[in-house]
Amino acid sequence: MNSRNNETKEEILYSEWIPMSKFIIILFAFVIAVLISTAITTSIFVPTTRAYMLPIYAVLCLFFVLIGLNYRGIEITLTESEIKVKFGLLNKKTILIDELITCEVMQATIGKYFGLGARIGFDSSVAFITNFGDAVKLAYQEDKIFVFSSKNSQQICNMLNEYIRN
């Protein structure tokens, strides 16, 4: 786990990759398979629609493939000065350790976040959830909450709480 961060030359204390839930991957594959089979069936039975329907099916398949590749997992990096959580290309969160107030392990449930992905919870928290289970809940600055999935939630909280106490 100890390696060097090339950007800041700061030692990485913890690093983790959490892939998206297998259920979501299977769901994406199923949707793409249905789109492809529908495109083939339509082009066979109604050949006059082939010219304008096949590009629509192709764009839809490409859309689902790109969304699936983009949100395939969460990357967590913890250094002595900050914690970075990346979920896809557009969802990135960096919190300075000095800004942290509390860190605790919680259960990410469908009742709190209405699904998986980048979400906003009932408590106004921002969440990056890949599966329903253990997650890290960080409180920072003034009443801001950030939640993210992790396989080692307790280990991350132990490390962060040590820095918070000092």
C-alpha cells in the first residue's frame, strides 16, 4: 500500500479500487443484448426501417457501453494531507484531512440513496455508491457529508480518525 504519488510526491497511505456491483454489470449487458437483438429482428422483419433504425440502436448501445465503462468503479487514494475519491471521469471529490470533522462506517442502503452511482441522500450527503453495504461517511467543513463505498471502511475510518484526533 505504500507507494509514491507522482503528482504531489506525497506518500500514499491507502489505495483501493472498488468495482461496480456485478448486478449492474449484468443489467447493462442485458440491456445492450436486448437492443442488439431488437435491431437484428427489426431489420429482418421490417427491412424498410433498417436505414434509420439501425443508427438509433447503434447510438443507444454506444451510450450504454460508455456509461458502463465510465462508472465501472471507485478509486480511493488516501495521503497524509487529503483523501481523493474518483467515480468515473466527471465525479471526483478531494477532501483535505484538515477539513475532516468525523469519519464513521455506515450502511449504504437503497432507502437512503435510491440506487447506485453518484447520488444525493436524504441528509443532503453526496454519495458514490457501487453496492449496498459498508460505506465510509465523512463529515467535513460546515455540515457537509460525503459517503463512498469501500471494502475496508473500518480501516479507512481508523486511519482518518487517527489524523482527526491529532
